[in-house]
Amino acid sequence: MNSEWDCIVVGGGAAGLSAGLVLGRARRNALLLDVGGQSNRIAEGIGGLLGNDLRPPVEFYAAGREEIAGYGVEMRDLATVAGERRDEGFALELADGTELTTANVLLATGMDYRYPEVPGASERWGRSVFHCPFCHGWEVRGKDLAVLGSDEGAIHRVLLLTSWRDSVALLTDGGDFPAGVGERLAAAGVEVDDRKVASLEGPGSDLSAVVFDDGSERPLGGLLVGVKLEARSGLPYELGATRAAANPLTADGIEVDTTMNAGVPGLYAAGDLLPKAPSVPAAIYSGNFAAAAIVGALTM
């Protein structure tokens, strides 16, 4: 197939922009398709990213787009609605009806984060209600902190959160936590509160208290919750991507090999699509590595 593009990157978050930078600097004919909606855009800043610590995500992505444009990478703010593998390349259909052909596709579409449906959580998501203590722990240090849940993941999270405050609470929401961990929680300074959670309260995006079903309240300045990552489209599987085995974090991850290849020649994946804990630094690395692998394959 005579392809229009050496590579089309689908997604303009940290992974996609990182890939675009590598492809542009390697003088490859690359196109980046992006419709926004990056999962961390609502956060006040990116915590723990060297050289960009606490930089607002919107500003970070705008700077990335400006950088890759300087290397000749074309960008279009269009969704990819369908795709298929053809001969030795791929065909992608865009939202405006355009069909593009490319030798390689790098999937960097990100994932949707599903967090517990507690009234008041959505207004505070990515601020005082969060899923990553490394990203948000510093901002809530010293406040009244808690973890919502009672499974093994919640136990891990509440013990981890003691790095940011010596005494934290585990809100089980009426659930039972695994046997044999009570003494460990107590030794770590974790208080177990088994009351049923009704809502979260506080001014704006700030959290000040959790309200229980019986009307009682508990002061709270930060709440760490578990999330489930869900794929944003079926495009990876239309193109032949290999689905990763389900894990507690995601059921829709993409399995890749050591070169970030996603199961068929020319198809790669990076960022939150990979079946591991998501973070901006990890997304930058995987996008960079995948693009380098693509350049290498094109060269060979």
C-alpha cells in the first residue's frame, strides 16, 4: 500500500506529543490527531514531573504542540472514528469523512478514569479527591486524609498514604476488609471507619468533610480512591491490537512487546493504554520509546 504518512499518532496527550517530537526530529512524515480530553486536564498542576512540577496540564500540552510543530509534524483536531489494516499499512477514517493511509499507527488515545460514584466526588476529582498520592499527596499533606474502600487495593493505598500524614483513615463504606490486616493497619496509624458514606462536602473543589448515612460527619481534607480505566474507543481492536489480560486497574489495556508493538506489524501503543499504573512521566517515556522503534523499523 502506498501510504500518505510514515506514522499517524492517534492522541495528543503526554504519550502522543512525546512520540510526535521524536518522529519530527527524525524527519519523518508524521500526523498527530487529537480531540483533547486528556484525563489530567482538570488538575491544577502535574505533580512530580521533573522540570515541569506543578505546571498546569493545559499549559504543558500547549507547549508540547508548539514544540512538535517546529519539527514539521502536522496536527489535526479530529477524532478517528474507524480504521482497518490493509496490506502492509492502515487506513483511518476521520470524523470529517476523510480517509488517510499510513505505514504505522501509534495509539495514544488515553483512557477514561472511572472513580466511585459518591455524591460530591465529581466536583473535586483531580483536586481534593484523587487516585495517585504521588501526583497529589504533597498538596494535601498534613490535612485530614482518608482512603475509600475495603479491598486489597484500598489497604495498599491507605498504607501508602501514611507517607503524607502519619494518621489516616480507611473509610470502608460498610464493607469488610481482608482478614488479618487489622493489626497492621493499627500499627501504621490507620483508623478504620466502617460507616456508610453518603456524600462529600466542601467549598468548590475543596473537600472539608465526608457525610455518612446517619447524618454524622468526619472532617476531611483529601480522599484517595481507586479507579478503573476504560478504553475510549474500539479503534485499537479494529486495527488488530492484542488485548492485555484484565487486572484490578483496567480491563481494556493493550498488550505490547519490548518495542511497544501492539500485536501486528506497524501498530504501536503508548501511555495509559498500557496495562500498568498510569503517570505522565511513564506516558512520556513510552511515547518516546515507541516512536524511536517506529523510526528504526522504517529505516530497516
